[in-house]
Amino acid sequence: MARRPLPRLRLGGAEGTPLIPSLRGRAFARTAADGVADVLHPLVALSRGLRLLAAIGRRKWMELPGERRGPVFVLVVACGFVLFLLPYGPLTAAISLIGAAGWAGRGRAPAASGTPGTDGAERLRTLYEALVPYFSAAEDPSPLYSHGGDWSTVFDSFAFDEDGRLTRLRLRYPAYFTDGEPAARTRIEQLLYAKSGRGREYLFEWDEEANGLSLTVLPALSTAIHAQRFVTAPGETVLGFTDPSSVQRTLPVLAEPESCEETAGDAVGTGVERATGDGPETHDVPPVVWRTGPRSTEPHLLALGQPGSGTTTLLRSIALQALPHGEVLVVDGGGTGEYACLGGRTGVLAVESGLAGMLATLEWAGHETERRLIGANRARQLGHAPPDDIQRPLWILLDRPSVMSHLAAADGRTDPQELLAVPLRHGRAANVRVVVADQLDAAEALSDAVRRHTRARVVLGPVSAEQATAVLGAPPHTTPTPEVPPGRGYARLGAGPVHRLQVPATPDPYDEAVSEAERQAVLRLLPAPDPAAPQAPAPVGG
């Protein structure tokens, strides 16, 4: 006997066919809920706005110092009393409050909409057409990218800013694209950089397993962090600050509030603790920490950059961080006198700018390195701890050694860079650290010992991707911008990743063009004058 099929439930087919009772009741409830939501939408927006205004008022009240709360409370009460006495004052206040609450509680559009506007769709279509020659092949029977194709099939997510420019994009590419070749990646990154808007820094993240590429516009690093005492251990030096996603550590720093408001949510990150008062605010910022010492794999550093890019500022910042725990020897090859503030200070052995003094100082540094090696070797043979003078680090800071080499060659003397061979080769065992800074166009004049033993690298200023790769040994994951503030660049420690870098502002305190806040920040970090050192003559008329 054939089994009769069960009758199907009609969910509303032809016109006039009734729905089943449960679905009819559910549809009626949904329609009623939508109607109630439409009717009560103004009240919901007003209640949301009142909550937001109350939260803002409470936060502002908590941020006020204790001594300012009383006057502020009296001022608010007085304004309310005057408003109450005015004709139509309460009514005007109520209408203003309702308007402010409605504006604050209005519905906001999502950050990343699946259906962009006309301008956004045109930008995405143009970008799609520009990628067709790179992501298509004639042998592909069903290409992802084709002229006149649909861009929505390859762009998974995107976001635009208020000006209509892309801030985030996630795209898919075919599996046969050679994403393992740096040249192929560079072509795609340059194309996206040109089509998405120049003058911004973009982060490119390649996902080879899923054949995906993410483009993100990075916020500008804060330039409001001045020289200060950083919370670090001995042997750690803060080169600057970077993005929160690059490192797993943060440091509390003081920064000016005006410049950090724009980057507090992006570059500074979460966990911001604001200081009371009108002075600098405390932020938790991710640093680029350079670790030195006997166990360091990169005991020496090389910094290159364009003129005015901030390499001298970096050397001053390193010197101020090294003085509490060690001794500093400064060689100013440029002879600009920007290290005069360190002369005659406790812990500063010398600040040389003349050729004869430079040669004598670097020759002494080589003998000191050998003495430290011999002393440490004897202590280990006897089973004793190394002497204190050996354990105290010796920092050799050289600015513009290429100029010194040119002067020495013209005078028929020894190249000063040759005298650095012993400190560079044996500096890690002797607790000697060498930091060399020079201009980018003089990199070819650096000796082979300097280039071979300086595994920590920093490049500052407006540089191209090829120049950054030549200095760091690896390409940066972001697009360099043509205009950057002083102290902005990239850093790479050994074989680690490339980090964006912003050096803390450490100007010459004797420069008249420096602001008073930056000058005082550097002067507070300078050690006391050394009584045994010769003092500089007092300025005329002082």
C-alpha cells in the first residue's frame, strides 16, 4: 500500500490564503511592537540623551580638583537662580535641555556601512578597476577581478571618514597572486596608497592563508611627550614611542593635554589616567625599548636621517637616560655645540668637538675598553665579581663621524672611525655602548665596523621605502609620508620587527627658539655640575 504524504502547512501562499494562528499572532505582535517603537522613538532618544548628558556632567565634576568644586557649584546655583527670575526663564531652560538631550541621543549611523554612498561607491569602483591588471590572469576561467565587474564580491569590509576617504579596507585576491614576493606586494601597496589618498600613513596586513589584505589608516603618533624620567630598569633605554599594536608594554608618561586629545583614543590607547589641574596629563604609551648589557644581542645603535630630522635630539635623549646609571662620552663631529648643556656635568667625561680632542678621546675609549676586558677577565679567573668601575656602563655618543673622517683625511691623521673598532667589537663584554648618528646621505662614508656592529637601527625624517629598507634591513609595514615632524621615523632592534617611532622632544635648552616648557624639561634632567670639572665662563652681562 502506498503511503500518503503528510499535508503541508500553508504559510501564506496565494492571495486570500489565511496564515496559521501562531504565525498570525507573531506577525501581529511584531507589527504592534514596530508601531510602539515608532511612537516612543522621541522618548527613547530623549532618555538616551539625558543619560549621556548626565554622564558627561558627572565625568566633568569628577575631573575637577577639590578646591575648584565649591566655586563651580556656587556659580551653577547662581546661574540657575538668575534664570528662574527671568521672564520665561524656566520654560527656555526646559526647551534648551530637551533640545540638547534630543541632539545627544539621536541615532547614529554605523561606522562601517555595507552600502556606501554615491561617492564611496565610486571610490571603491575606481579602486577595483585599478586592481584588475594586478589581480587577474587571462587563463582564469572565473576571475575575481575583471573590467566592469562587481567590486562588492572582493571588498569584504570598508569604512570612510567625514571627508569620504577610505580609513579601512579588507579585500580578497586570487590564490595565484605572488603574495610571497616583496616586489609584488610593494606594487599593490603603492597602488592602494595612491588611490586611497596621499599624505597619510597606511598599515598593510597580508593574510597569505586566506588570500586577504587589510588596509588601515594609522593615527599620527603624539609629539607632546617631552624628555622625562621613564619608568625603566637599568640597561633599558627608551628610543621613543610607537603604536599600541606593535609592542606588549606601556609606560606612564607626562604629555601636554592640547596635543594628546586627538591621539588619546588611538595612539595612547586605553588605561589613560589624567592628572588633575591644568598641567601635563599622565598617559600609558607603548614605548620602543632598547635593551643593552652583557646579554644584549644589539649593544650598539646607528641612527640615520635627513638634516633636521631629530638624530641629535635622539642622542641627547639617550644621554639624559644614561647619566643616572653610567658615564657618557660625547663626540660632536658637526661642531654645532648642541651638546654644550652636558659639559661639566657629573657623569659626563668629555664633550669634544675639535679634531685633536676627538682623536685623543676615542683613543682613550679604546684603551678603556681593553682595561675593562682585562679587569673582568681577572675577576672571573679569581671567582670575584667585576669591580664597580667596570660594571658602570660607558656610553660613547658620536654625532656626524663622517665629518670627522673627512677632516682627518685632509689633515693626514688617523680616521676616527678606525678607533671605534675595539669598543664596537668588545663593547658588550666590557659594558661599553656606542651610539652613532649621521646624515642619510653620508651613510656610505661610515666604516665597515660601524655598519657591521650596529645591529639596532633608527631612521628618522621623510624617507622613502627603499631608503628605510636599506638602513633597517627590512621594509616598514607602513607607507612613509613626505612630511613628518622632527623625531618621527622607524626603528628596528636586531632581527625584530620594524616599529614606527616618535622620539621624545629633547631640544637644546640653550636654544632661544625652544619653548620654556621643553627647556625646563631638559634642565630638570641634567645632573648637577661636577666640582672637579672646569666651569664655563659666565655670559657677558649676566
